[in-house]
Amino acid sequence: MTDHVTGPTSAQRAERTTDAPLPGLERYYDAVPRVGGARAEDFGPLTLFVQEGAGWPYYARPAPGGPAPTAADVERVRARQRELGVPEAFEWVAGNSPGLLAAARAAGLHVHAHPLMVLDPTAPPPPAHPGVRLLGADDPLLTQAVAVQALAFAEPGTAVGTAGTAELAAAATEPSVLARSARVAGMIRSGRTVLAGAVRDGTVLCAGQYNPVDGVAEVVAVGTLPSARRQGLALGVTAALAADARARGARTVFLSAGDEDVARIYGRIGFHRVGTALIAEPPAC
């Protein structure tokens, strides 16, 4: 499928006009997969991070300080991703890697833009959501929280969906979820991640994490059980994670919002736009 767009896309506008370089975040993006145990494969201007064992797959991204990638560089990485059976995904910060947008599009990838937001360190913490709490490595609800994330990203978007508590119970017994839950538990024990969940009547309805590296923390994988969306649970989980990261000494807390509407919601708890995160993937067709 081709991209039938006559004017510049939001990704192109971000790359060309709106974002100053954000080297601190680029260093974080390069460091966090390594801290998480991923294998780094060198492709010159690009680095492919390969997750070992259970867990969310990582991405390819520009090598810090490297030359501008070409379409041929992107194609080489895509071939390796296909060989490994991992998603053909590239992520980077607009303004940090001039030219990668054009190279990704020339290689046939669709590029979409996400507002990159940083928590204002002077913003007062919002009131805590009564149903949100941190889940430790031995918490009996941890596997359920991981199952919620899996169901949320299998049915993306913000609209109320179909997967509910029955699907959650089934997902929590799947081998892939059990394996990821064990991995997340290990990451919690070692301090490589913190997980929070919104719990109601003993059921996790929303879960998310933040991953700290050298004073920087990214809020990631915030997902709501599709049938429980539009109740403010994701915002409550995000606020709890951000507050905990700041309490533990994180100098920078950031996230990538799904779109501009979601970005405005995160603005209510003190996040503000600093740039654009770009993600390149094969067209959905």
C-alpha cells in the first residue's frame, strides 16, 4: 500500500520544523535496551536491539554520533529483523537524526509521529488515584497486570473495546504472559523497572511501567483492559509512576503520547511537549 498524502505528514513537519535535538533522550534510548539485557547488533549508522528471552521486542535506532542512515542501511536492518522473526520497527527522536525519515520512507516504511513529553519538575503532583498502587515482584496480581498490557496492545486505541475480565483470566494463563511476568519480576527486583496497576475488586484494569537509567525514566507500556477504557485509569497509573520516579530521584521523566489528544490529557498532570518521537514500521496492508 502506498501513502496517498499530498502534503507533508505530521512526521515530516516534526522532522523539518519543530524539534531541537534532544541528545539526553537519545542516549537514554540507546542505553535502556542494553540495561535490559538486549543484544546490540551493529549496522553502522543503525543499531538493532534484540531482546533475549521473554519480553517486549526492541527496535532499531540510530547509532549515537553515527553518520546519517540511508535507505540501503534501513533495508539491511529490515532483512535481519525478518531473519530473526522480530518486528521491523525503527524508533528515533525527530531533530536528532536528520535524514532518517526520508531513508525510512524510501525503504517502504510508514512513519508515524508521537508527541514526546517531559514532566515539569515544578508541577505539583496530582491527587493519587484511589485504585492505583505499585506492584512488587512477588505481588500475586503481577501476572494479571502483564496480561492487561498484552490485551491492551492487542486491541490498540482509546475506544472502549471487547476484551474484558474473561479474556483477562485466560490471558493470565498463557505461557508467553507467564514468561514475561517472570521477566518483569526480575526487572523489578533489580530496580530496572517499576510497575503500577489500577486495581478494582481484586482485578487489574490498567497497568504501566517506568524504566530508570542514570536519572532518566521513561513511562512505558501503559495499557487499559479494553472494556475498562475511558475511566481515567491510564492517567492515574501514569501519574503514580511519574510521582514515584520523581520521588526516587529521577531528574527527567518522559513519555511518548499516542497522539495530540492524548498529549493534552497528559498535560493535566504536568507533562509538556518537548519534541516528537518517530516510529517507522511496514504499512498495515
